[in-house]
Amino acid sequence: MAAPTDDTTADGTGPTSGSAPAPTPIKAVPVRHPGRWVAIAVLAVLAAMLVNTILTNDGFRWDVVGRYLFSGPVLNGLSNTLILTVLSMLIGIVGGIALAIMRLSPNPVLSYVAALYIWLFRGTPLIAQLLFWNFLAALYPRLSLGIPFGPEFVSFDTNQLINQFTACLLGLGLNEAAYMAEIVRGGLQSVDHGQSEAAGALGMSRGQALRRIVLPQAMRVIIPPTGNETISMLKTTSLVVVIGYFELMTSVQRIYSVNFQTIPLLIVAAIWYLALTSVLSIGQGFVERRYGRGVHRGPTGARLLPRRKTAGAT
Amino acid sequence: MTENGHDRPMVEAVGIHKSFGSTEVLRGVDLTVRPGEVACVIGPSGSGKSTFLRCINHLESIDAGTMTVDGELIGYRRRGDKLHELRESEVARQRRDIGMVFQRFNLFPHMTALENVMEAPCTVRRRSKKEAREAAVGLLDRVGLGNRRDNYPTQLSGGQQQRVAIARALAMEPRLMLFDEPTSALDPELVGEVLDVMRGLARDGMTMIVVTHEMGFAREVADSLVFMDEGRILEAGAPREVLANPQHERTQAFLSKVL
């Protein structure tokens, strides 16, 4: 059962190098692209103008930018932005996976409950949700654990249980879960039905098939929009200002409302947001390659070291 | 032919009915396959042969009749005179012993050939990685792909993929193998390598039910040949008999087109 191997062609040397005379390479005048040169010239002028104005316009106040870039309040805001983004995305992803599985469940009650949740949380403004969680105490002054309609075991003051920070996490995380649910559902549905069937025929339970076979393949579809959501969340966290919490954007606004250096401080914020976005994009690249295994054709060696070689090939 | 002590059939289907919506796909199928026997099922497309095969491991539930594999009722439990549906985990346990090979391979694309073969023994049978690996290496050697174990499915030809799929099913050490048109999605020159592997399996005494269009394979390897049309078995018997001397007119019409 000798199989024809792809290996021989992988190194570039074809089977032709034996007896046949070497073919004459084509010599032709390449197509000219004058349009490209025009485009390059126009863009070069525009770029020169941009650099010029950045360097010569004193309104940018690069000295102010430099002074505030690593200042205490800005770094405090930055760390809050990071913590809020990471934790609410974590809630969003875990909640989203759970909701997506519920939504696709053969149990109609679970499916409808998930649909209702998604409808509610996608259909109302995030600001309203943040304010709702923050003012939950107005609706329920005390929260308690106990038997429904029966005795209570413990009871908490709502305002102590849900401070501004937890209200932020609830608002951002629960809202994100609704969006992530749809992303995960799309990913799960993109995997060929034959995959879960093959897993089932091997005696895997639905849970095992989901965890080992379907979800890893769905990840390829889930990751890019999740990267979008994370980068979007980075900036959406600035909404927490409505309930009096602060992050990067709030810190910057507080500073320029006092010293009126609006533009330089907005640049400070922009630099940090761009830095975080860059880090996230790189991280996303690594995760995508991890879950892209087996998708692209290519020589075995490159496939086994996906991190190094296939980067350019994808 | 190997016997399992008493002369119990490996598969016993009695009066199997199955409908999808208002379409009746199976209208009373009876089939008995003895241990070590190779049964080939042929028939025009839409005759219900694939559906019947999928009823044997409960990928499709049946509407009427009884399906028994190695003496065990598939999909249900009889308590008194009542049938109880089996729970998902119990169905999964029954499927462990029934290997299945699909027309479109359905290999797991995010795993290498070796990982594909190791997967079910590890997650379902809880074998150790080392043990499963040794077995998988042996199985890939057996289907002639020992040098392909680190390739992903996209790097393999259709015939190679189907052979990995056979190894993957064998890794669960099934008592019965179901083949659902295993060569129909293959280029003509790749059909032979898959049939070779199946021929080897038959020689080793595996009980097999093969839905196929390969009449040559059926004639040469099968112990019995079954012709299905419109959800019924119209003719069954020794392959040479059925192929050379079909009794039913629809069998004759079908064979005149494919032979």
C-alpha cells in the first residue's frame, strides 16, 4: 500500500531534474504600474505634512504629554481599565459559552431562557444596565440566601455587597455575555455536523464531544470576533464614569478639566489605548495559530512548528 | 468463522421502521448477521440503506421493530412489557463496541492521524496516553500509514484519510464494524487501498456490515449480499447467487445499471 508522498515536492525540487532539457525561462517586459507611483507620491506628501505639523505645531504640547504619560492618576486609570476589561471579558466569555450551549440545547426551556437573556441584555443600553446594578439597593435594600419563599440563612446589605466596582463588573460582564453567546453559537454551528456524529459513534458523550471535538474547532471562528469584543471592551469601560467609577479616560478627563490641556491629555489616553490594543492583537495572533492547527495545507515540518514558520504563510 | 460460545447473532434487526416526517424511509427491515460474517448492503440511492446502518448504532432512532447487537437491545431497555429509552450515557456505552466508518471520513481536522486514533481510547475508555499511543501506532501500521502518523487530515489523500478513519474505529476494539459507503467519496484510483484494508479486516474475522456500490468487493469478500429498495430488503443471499442470478425484477434492473 505504497502511498504517493507529497514529501518529494515539498523541498522544491521537482521530479524533472533528470533527463529532460531545462526549460527556457520566459523573458517578458513586466506590466508597468504608473498609478502606483502617483499614489506613492500623493501619500508621501501627505505623510510629510503630517510629520511636519506634529513636530512644529506647539498645540500638541509634547512636553505635557511626556509629563502625564506615566503620572500617578493616569497609571491608576490605566490599571482600572485593564482590570475591568480582563474581568468583564472573563465573565462575558464564560457566560457566553454557557448561554450558547443553553441556546443550542435540545431542552426548549433552556433554549428560550438563553434567548430571553440575550434579547434583554442586547436590547437595553449598557449605561442603563450599569446604573441599574449600581442602584440595585433602591429596588432590593437587602439580599439574602435561603429557601425560596421559605426561611433565610444569611442576609446582606445590598449597598455593601455591590459596590461601584462590582456594579461595573456586573454591568459590563453580563452585557458582554449576551454578545459573546451569539459569537460562540455561531462558532459551534460552523462545525460540520459529521464531527459530533463521528464523536458519538466512537462512544463519546455529548459533553465529551463538545469539549474535545466541537469547541476546539469552533474556536477558530470564535476568536477573531472575541478579539474585536476585547478591544471594544477596552474602550467601553469608560462608560463606568456614569456610576462614579474611574478608568483611563475618566482620569484623563479629570486632569484636563483642571489644567485645560485637552489635546495633550487625549494623546496620552490614545497612546495607552493603542499600546494595549497592540498587545491584544499580538496575543490574538498566537491564540489563532494555536487553534488553526490542521486547517492549512503545508509541509509537515511547518505544521509541527506552527508558531515560527506558518506565521507568514497564513 | 468465530463463534461467541452460543450461536447468538451479532446483529438482529426485526421489522425496523423509520420515518423522517411524512417520508417513510424504512418499511420493515429484517436482517440477521452472524459473528464473523461480512454483509454487504446494496441498492439505489434513497433506498434507506444508509439510514438502516445508522439505526444499528442508534445514530437514528427507530419508530418500530427491534434492533439487537450481540444480544443487547439498542437504544432501549425492556422492563416487564414496557420499553424505556436509554439515557445518553447508556447509548454512548453501547456505541463503544460498534465501530463506524463514514462516507465523508469525518476525521477530526484539528488532530493528527495519531491523535485521531488515540482520542476515543483516551477520553472514552480512559486508557493511559502511553497505552493508547502504542495501540494507535500499531493500528496505523496495520492500515499502511505508519509513516503518516503526524500528518493532519488535510495533508492526507482521501484514501489515506479513510484508512485513518478505519484505524480510529478499530482503536475502540469494536465487535462490529459499520461502513457507510466508505469509498463513495474517493477518487477511483484510491478506492483499492481502502478496500484492501477492509479485505484484511474481513480475513481477520471482524463482523462487518458494508453499505457499498463496489460490486467486485461484495462478490469477493461478502458472506451475504442484501439488496434494498424503497425501505425494504427485496433480496438477500450469497453474493455470487444474487449478482449472477437476481430473482427480483428491481434487483435485475439495478444490477443491469451498475454492473
